[in-house]
Amino acid sequence: MASDLKDLGLLLDSKVPILVIESFEEPRVLEMITRLAVKRASPLYVWSVTEGLNRLGFGAHPENDEASTTPDWVLQHIKQDQMPSIYVLCDFHHHIADEALNIRLLREIAMRHPSLGHTIVLLSHALKLPPEVNRYSARFELSMPSEEQLMNLVREEASTWSRHQGNRPVRSSSETFTQLVNNLKGVSLQDARQLIRGAIYDDGAIDQSDLPAVNKAKFALMDMEGIMSFEYDTVKFTEVGGLSKLKLWLDQRRDQFLGTAQNQLDQPKGLMLLGIQGSGKSLAAKAVAGMWGAPLLRLDFGSLYNKFFGETERNLREALKLADTMSPCVLWLDEIEKGISISQNDSGISQRILGTLLTWMAERKSRVFIVATSNDISQLPPELVRKGRLDEIFFVDLPSHEIRQVIFDIHLRKRSIDPALFDLDKLATLTEGFSGAEIEQVIVSALYSISSLEESLDATRLEIAIRQTNPLSVVMHEKIDSLRAWARERCVFAD
């Protein structure tokens, strides 16, 4: 890309002794450096542990022997070379971490830069320099391909596939094409090409079924497993009972989030789902991503806090950076009160987490829609729940009589049982005060009760399972009433 070439050229002209480039696209970087070296008539050498030292372009090649593949040999060679040159050292991160000799040689070359004039380019997928060397270095980062470049790349790969298939065209709709391009943002051209081929070459089509696989593969390329998880199985709102107001609210903002709206309004920021345990908050979070056809990333604050104690802020920043790279996406902050509770005695860690999160929420430009879920909003700091941080707070209450009928219908069908065989109105009456999760568990329990018998599920078994269940609305009656009272004054009810 022209801007990358220009920026890299400016860094070389600035005479920085050590230039660090972290990239998986080694051929692309070498091609750019070669063009710049030719333009500047500068000798260019490339070293690797397998090939030793080689000169690119014209001129005498160094005499390589077995010793030339060792890192200390190449650094000694650079130190003794009197002709100002560019030296690209590939995958040198393996030879720096605890190698005192190599660190000292790099430092001596850098300190003698005014007389030697060499530029050492350290090219690796990831590289951290020790402090005594880092002060002599600068970093260069390749830009990600633009939307136009990605569109051209999809067309190019589609044309290639078509030629090999007797000019049979690749099937796709304009909406799916746009979604694919959006979901490819944040990866290199090389990786984008592989993802596009994976979508096209299996069936000669780009359709909605390809998007989840592309998103999952893209997430895997980011190498962030453990800090954040990719939720492959999103759901549709047809699998969620009720929540009609939430569905309408999201439907009104779908095109704006995806960038397909005719009128450009403020970008949707996110929402908080507050409610009783088992009321369907997690299912609703998955349904947002399913409704919008966007990848769903799940950040469990409790897990982040416990697993990375002492490094929580850094790992949170990395997780949020990943979300920016995956945009447009839905970021599900699950049980957020576990990470930033105002009552935790944690030496200020939760406050620093909150500061990191609020700063990112205020400054982000990417299309990352936040869905935060919470069971106890009283534990959350007011600066997070105020309007402006998120667009809305929805309260997910226990399902009404009509919605309980729908929930029974959904879960019976999911288990290949015909709901018409049951009096759903009676079942809904018997489950007054039950959450959606408790209704599902009633069905599961009833099925287990007949698993060893040659019987099919009937109403009697369901009624027995209902009578044996003590719903949360009874066990924690006072707390739930208090939560409802709080929500009436401050939230939009999701149904």
C-alpha cells in the first residue's frame, strides 16, 4: 500500500538504528523494503537461521558458511561492515530474550550508528526488545487493508474460482457480500485471501452460512483464546420467548450498526440487560448477534479477574483491542458486576478495570456494540450505568402468562415434541413465577423421569416436575421485588 511504503521510507530516512516490524506477512514486508533500498541505492541483506546471510538485488554476496546461520555471527559481521546497509533479520526474537551476547552486540551496533550507518530491521510475528536496546529502536506497523481493497480481493478470488469452474459465477447477494467484507476488516490481505477462499471454494457461493465460519477463523487468527471467547452458536430471536420491546429497539438500529442505513445517525453504542437469573439475558445477548449477523465475543469479567490477577488491566486492554479488530461485532460483557463491583476490596484493581473500560467506551471509533448483562445493578458504579455510556438499560422480567406458553412451545419443539399434545395455557398457569430457564428445566426433568420407561412425555409428567420445582421468585421473593421496584423507575422493560 502506498501509505505504508511512504511511512516505512520516512522511518528509514530518519536513520533509526533498529527498526522493529511485527508482521506475519514476511514476503510483503521484504518486497517493500527491497523497493525502498533500490530507490535509495542502499545495499540490502536478509538473514535467517536456515539460509544465513544473503544480499537482495545486485552486488557481491557475502561468503556464507555454516557459521553464518548463527545469530552472533551475523551481528559480528554487521558490526565490522563499513558500508552503510540495511540488514533484515528474520525471526530474531528467538535469539534476544536471554542472550546476553546478542543483546550487547545489538546495542554496540546501535551506539555506533553515526559512524556505521546501518539500519537493522528485526522482522518477526512478535518481538519484545530488552530496555537497553529498545531505546535505540522504532516500530513500524503495516496498515490493515481498506474496504475497497477487500472488495476487490473478494471479486478477484471469485473470478479465479469462476475461471476454474468453466466460467460458472459465484452465487451471492449484495447484502451478504457487504457483510463478508465488513467481517474481513482487521486482518491482513494474506489472511483475508485465505478466509475468502474458504467461503467460496466449498460450494461456489457466499451466503449467510459462511459468515460464522469466517468470523470464527478470523478470531482464531488473533490468537486471543483464554482472554475472550468466540461464541459460535448465536441464536435467532424466534428462539427467545417475549422481549418484544427489545426486539423492536434492535431492529430499528440494525442497518445503522451494519453501515447499510440510508440516513447516517449516531452509531449504536450498546445496552445493558438487567434481570432475574434465568430470565433469558444470556440468550438475548446471543440473539442480538444472530439478528444482526455479527460475530459475538464474550468477555467473562469474573474469569478475567481471577485468571489474570495482577495483569487484569493489560489483558482487558488486549481484549478490547481484539474487539476493535473484529468489528463490526457484538461484545458481550457477561455478569459485569463481577469485574467492577464497587464493593470489592481488591486494592483498587476493579477501579482500574473500570477506568480502562470507560476510556475505551468513550474513545472507540469501531463498530463494537456492547451487551452487558447483570444480575445485581446495585453493585455497579453509577458512572457506568448512566445514560451516554450505553444507549439503554433493559429489564428482563419473569415471563408473563402468554410468554410462558411461547417458552413451553419453543423448548418442546427443540426436543422434537409436538406442543399441540399439551394444554399450554394450563401449563403456563401452573408455572406462574417461573423463569424461562426454570420452565426448560421442568421439561428436562420430566424427560429424565421417563427415560428408563417406554413412555412418551405427557402432561402428568410435566405437572409433577412443576410441583417439584421451587422457583427463584419464591426462594428470593424479597430481593426480586426490590429489583423490580428499582427497575420501574430507571429501566425500559424488555417486554
